[in-house]
Amino acid sequence: PRSNSRRILPRRRGRRIPQKMWTRHVAPDGRPYYYNAALKTSSWTEPAELRGEKSPTCVGDCSHRWEQHRAPDGRPYFFNPATKQSRWTLDGVIVNMDETRKKSKTSSETEKTEKTEEMKHFFELLDSWEANGRKIQTYEDIDQSHHVVSTIASTTRIEELLDRWIETKRKRLHEYLENTPSITVKTTWKQALEALEGKAEFERLGKYDQVDVFDAFMAKVEARAVQSQLVDDEIRQRKERRDRVALRKIFREQLRAAEIHAKLTWKEYLASEAGQRALVLIRVVEGNVGGSRPRDLFMDVIEEAEEIGL
């Protein structure tokens, strides 16, 4: 028979287990889905509460009985089993997180657009002053009363924009140097001054920035030259090694053919018919930067001849 007594909920560490927040429903196509009226959200996946998983951990001041749960999309939310309230945060106000993120993203994009426009107008102003012969290198060179400048929030921001503007000019000079073949790893600063005289990319920078950009560019050019030299050296070394191997092979073939013997001197070999046939390769190996000389290779073969008694 059905009991009329009130059902006693089990206790866990003195706290009552919360009642279920989710309810099961069936969609028109027959698929089950789950709805949370407090959070006004639904899910095709069965929530942990309905699956009977471990009771969520109580967080914050437990006397208020707020418990932490996770929505199907992974976001944490808080539930009070006493008041049946659900909140995304415990700041005292129920927050619509999707709307908050949307507003935050819009605000961030608006701020970024405003800063971009601010920088654009500031750069255009400095370019116009410079085009009229005005040197702009420091904060003191800027007319603070101009309406474009006066709308900028702070001195720090003006200095930041000025640094960016100067950096764009430094990049233009660097690009110009990259595309100037006459400036090489051997070019001196004096020679660069002559080559760049009258060039807008150069003249629009102050002396310090001119030298600094040139030095940075030359460091890059020198690094390229070193890397190129390393590659060239490796190619050369491989070729020299192949030539030495080829000459040693000729000496050994002549040894087997009895054209070289243990008593033969280097001078006698060069004058012989066998020596004349190998003369071209001898001269190539003689011109090598590193490695064994032709005479050294010849003497190695003579030692082999002595060992085998030829």
C-alpha cells in the first residue's frame, strides 16, 4: 500500500540534496530533450543531475546553500536548493551570460575601431606637417592645441602614437635599403649618406634614427653574407673532397698497373707518362683551399706499395 507519510530526503554532511532542476520532455520527432526552467536553457544531453551523478560541491558561504553545477555547454552556474534560484554568478544579480559576452565583444570592437581611427587621423596630421617642412621627432614638436591632438586622451597616448608613426618611417627606410642594390655588405655610412641624399624615406627621419636603421640593416646584410659564405664553403669542401678521392683512385690504379712502385719519387712520377695523365687533376687538387696536397696522397700510395712489396 502507498504510504501517506512525508518522504524524508537523505542527508549528506548535514545538507539536504537539491531537488531536480531539469525535466525530461519529448520533441515532435520523438527524441528526448531536457529543459531547465530556472536557467531557461535546454539540452539534448541528459544532465548529470538526472543521471544521478555525484552531488555538486557547495561553494562560497555554505550557509546560503549555493551549490555549483555545470550547464551542458560547460559553463558553471549556481543553484540554491532552499530558494530554488539559479544564477550564473554569485554577485547578487542573475546575469544573462550570452548577452554579457555579446555586449563585451561589441564594446571591445568599438574601442578598437575608435583607436584605429584616432591613430589614422594623428598620422595624417603628422604627415601633413612634415610635408610642409616641419620636423616632428619629439613630443615637444607637436602642436597640442590642434583639435586632432586635443581629443587624444593623454600625453602617454600621444607619445605612443608618435613612436608608432616614427616606427612606420623607420620601416619605410629599411624597405628602401632592401631594394637598393648599390648598398652592400661593404658599404660604409659615408657612402650610404651619399647614396641616400635627397631620398624622402631617408630625409624624413632624424639623424639618430637614420644611423640606427642603417646599422640594423647592415647587421642583417652581414648575417646573410655569413650564411651565404657558410653554404659556399660547404659546397667547396664537398667538391675538394671528391677531387681528392678521384686522384687517390688514379694513384692506386697506377700502382696496380705497376706504373707506381715503392722506389718512385714524386719528382720522377710527375715526369713520367703516368704522371702526365694525372696532371690535370693534380693541379685541381693543388688549388684546393683545404685537405691533403697531391704529394701527400701520392706518398700514402707509396707506403701502401712498400707494405705489399711492390
